[in-house]
Amino acid sequence: MAKPKKTPRPKAETPKGFRDYFGAEVTQRAEMLRKIAGVYHRYGFDALESSGVETVEALGKFLPDVDRPNEGVFAWQEDADAEKPGDWLALRYDLTAPLARVYAQHRNDLPTPYRRYAMGPVWRNEKPGPGRFRQFYQCDADTVGAPSVAADAEICAMLADCLEEVGIERGDYIVRVNNRKVLNGVMEVAGLAGDDKEAERGIVLRAIDKLDRLGPEGVRALLGAGRKDESGDFTDGAGLTDAQADTVMGFMQAKRETGAATVARLRELVDGSVIGMQGADELEMIADLMAAGGYGADRVEIDPSVVRGLGYYTGPVFEAELTFEIKDDKGRVRNFGSVAGGGRYDDLVKRFTGQEVPATGVSIGVDRLLAALHAKGRLTSAAVGPVVVTVMDKARMAEYQAMVAELRQAGIRAEVYLGNPKNFGNQLKYADRRDSPVAVIAGGDEFDNGVVQIKDLILGAKMAENATLEEWKDRPSQYEVPRADLVAKVIEILELNS
């Protein structure tokens, strides 16, 4: 008789393109989201938490850099094997498409304009790479129903405030602003308007968006016949004539020393295009509003090289770039780059309502922003663990629990050791692994005498590293204090080591 086959054990590994987050990473992200939410709330935006799953129909074709609805998302069909299958569903790939659905569905119950912020994970079914995961956090704020360019200017100001709130110093970032209407005007002047030129326009947009990475020569090649990269792979170009390419390159190189001079140059480039002139006027208004609010060109600037990749932008577009240098995995020095972006998308809600609804917003890449703060040394991976109350006598567990309760009531993170208390050394090893700042020790003698031992674990670790350090030599690493002084002494040690 054949032996029954054993059910194979599942592999304990994260799926490709995903990762797990522990301790300090989760805490730091939560703190960053709290700070950004505080800025959004201060600007009058309300929180919204929409479903993590949308119908593919609701998501539509506005996926990142692709045209087909199911491409780029994690999708499945409900009751796929039934006689009458259900809807195709997908994990949301951003927080903007769900907003369009929410507003169209609830618009009669929402104020106009509707100002909302949302935070949470999104999912992209794309090829993962170094630092590029299939699940990541976004942090968005949008205004729906406001046609005024003042709404776009407000988003730019709020973005600058968010960066400074989380610890990016002034001078280490710039919010760059452009207008897709100006670019459309350039396309018109270059002879690239009309439905029959949609493919060429798409290539041009993607080429411009790669200026920082490829440089002017690389972009120029993509505007023409195409470009071969370092690996030998060839990318087809837009096939523009030299004159057409000159017009596009002139747009990309239109930035001048001041916003006013840049707008003047853009007006020259789009002369004869109504939509182009409208975009230039809007840029001028944004610059004026920024200046009036105290946001100078050192924080928010007009930059024609910003185009943003998504196809639904219809007006102003903006991007927050961190300007300080870091070293990549190969030791090369480079700018950190973009951590947030957005723009105006007046046609997105129209898919549901049939009517154009003005909207503008921004999305902050939380994980990239956290990485930037680590790169600048403004965050550390280490987290302060809880105070550990060790257990010397299991029969006195109620008294240990009373100690930890007093610490918690004083706002101190604390726990009782709940493992096997037989080996006291293992308890201290546990406290070390938890990055605990303090261990509380009490056995029979301490309870009889009404005292506790308090061990300064941070000081002990530093003395172990270098026992001759002058700054530590006069400080004991363990104290005996009256039981009534437990909380006060722990607070004192925590403050000394903070």
C-alpha cells in the first residue's frame, strides 16, 4: 500500500517584489504620515479612506505608462468559473483613480470644492528592482471642483510645507512647476497636434521626462530616430524632423534665472497657440501667488522640464525634488531626486459623470522620503525599546505587573518579561535584543527591603565599548532605589540618555 503523500510545507519567504517592515521602519513611517496629515489638515483638507480594491472598469486606462486596463495591476475576475462571471477587480495602483470614483459616486453629498487627503498602500504589477517594490505607500491630497489655478498654487505651497515639516531643510529641496498646456502649445507649434500624432506625442513626453537621466543628447536622440543604451538595446524615437526637435528642445531649455523670464521665453515658443498662451498665463499666476505667500524661487520655481508621465494631466504639473547629493550602490555621487509629484487632471472624473470636473492634487512617496531622511542622517534605524521588568520570582508576578503598570501610566513604554525566567542572563539578553534602555530587577531581598534595582542598559553598552570614556566614568550603570521611586528614577535615566 502506497504511503500517503505529505503535504509540502510552504516556503517562508516574501513574494517577489514585496518586503516586510519591522519596528523602527513602521514607527518612523507612522510618524511621518502623522506629520504630513497635520499639514494637510491645517490647510483644510479632510481625511478619506477608500477601498483598496476597485473594479478594473473604474480604474480605466490611466495606468502608469501603459494603455491596457489589466496591464500593471493585480487583477482577478469575481466568480470567474460561474456561468455568469462577475466584475474584474484590481488592487488600487494609486490613490487618485479611487478618488475620481468616490467623488462621482458621492458628489451630491460632498461639498464643492471637495478637499481630501488619503494615505495608504498601493500595488503595481510591474517588474521589481533595487528599491522598487510592488507595494508601497502614498500620501495624497487633492482638491476636486476648483477650476482656479489658485488651487494648484496652494498644493505647491502645501507640498513645500510638508517637506519641511518632516525634516527636509530649506535649500535641500525644490518644488518645480510646469504646465501641460504650454507643452501642448509647443506640440501644436511643432506640428504634433491631432489624433494622428498621438503616438509621437507619447514618445516625446516620455523622452522629456527622462532629461535628468539621459541628458539633452539622449533626449534629442529619442526625439529623432531613436537611442541605443549602454547595454546595446535600441529604443525607437518619435521620428521628428530637426526643426520639430529644435522646437521641443527649446521648450526644455527655456528655464531662465527668474520665473518671469522663463514665462516670457515660453510665450515666445508658443506664439500662435491659444492653449499654449493660456498655460503661460497660468504659470505666471502661480509664480505671483507663490511670491505673495512667501514662497520664493528657492522653494518653488517654474521649470519647463517637468512633464510628469501620466496621461491624465491637463494643466499645471509639479514635482518635488531633493537637491542634496548621495552615493548610490556603486559609490557614484548623484542627486537624490524626486519624492513627490502631481498636477491638474480635469478629465478624470468625466469618465464617470460625462461632465468635466476640475481637480488637482499631489502624491508624496513616503518610502522615498524616509530613505532621503536616512541618507541625510536625520533618522536612524535604531529604535528605543521598552523598559523590561525582569522576573526573579514567578510567585510575585502580580507585583511585577504592578511595576509595569505604573511605568505605562507615566507614559513609559514598558513590559514584563514573559519568557522562561529560569535563566536571568537570558532575560538581560532579551532586553538587549529589544534595544531596551533600562531593566528593572527585583528578587526576594529587594521585595523584603522595599527597593528595586534599576540597570541603565544604554550606559552599560557604552561602557562596554570603551570603559575609559571620561564622560561615563563617574556614572554608575545600576542603581538601588526605594520601590516608591521606581518611576522617577527610570524617567531620570531616560532623560540622561535622550
